Amino acid sequence: MHEALGVMGTPGVSFFALVVIGGFAGWIAGMVTGSRHGVLTNILIGIAGSWIGSELAALAHVAIRHSFGHFIAALIGSVVLILIFQAIQGRRV
């Protein structure tokens, strides 16, 4: 409860870790959904996915601990984000 907040309100995650975790999560989410993006887009998708995944985990009352937990949350959130984007586009990106 007294843990210092990192980037975007994510406890214990530095900016560098957020970029690396986001990049990998965005890249893997793109492979899972069949969507290909550049490195910068993967990082942005992963960072936004990290926030979405963290919020979904909070709604499900699941505690996220350590970098691996943040990676899984970012991956799930990134997949959700890409699927929403594809549904809005009406086609595969």
C-alpha cells in the first residue's frame, strides 16, 4: 500500500522496464492476432495494453506481482486492444 508508483501508476515498474515489457507484449500480441506492426507501434500497444491488463486484473481482483505478472497483464491487454482495433476497422490490420 505504501509502494512507490512507477510510470503510469504501475507500482514497481521503471520507464525502461515498461518499454521493454511493452515492446515484447505488443510484439507477441501482434503475432497472436496475426497483426504486424513496427517496433514503436509494438511498444505503444504494449504500454497501453499494460494499463488495460492491469485494470482488467483489478476488476477480477487478481494481484499483479513482479515483472512476469506485469508482462502477462500487458500481453492480455495488448491482445484485447488489437482485437478491439480490428473490430473497429472491420478488417485485419
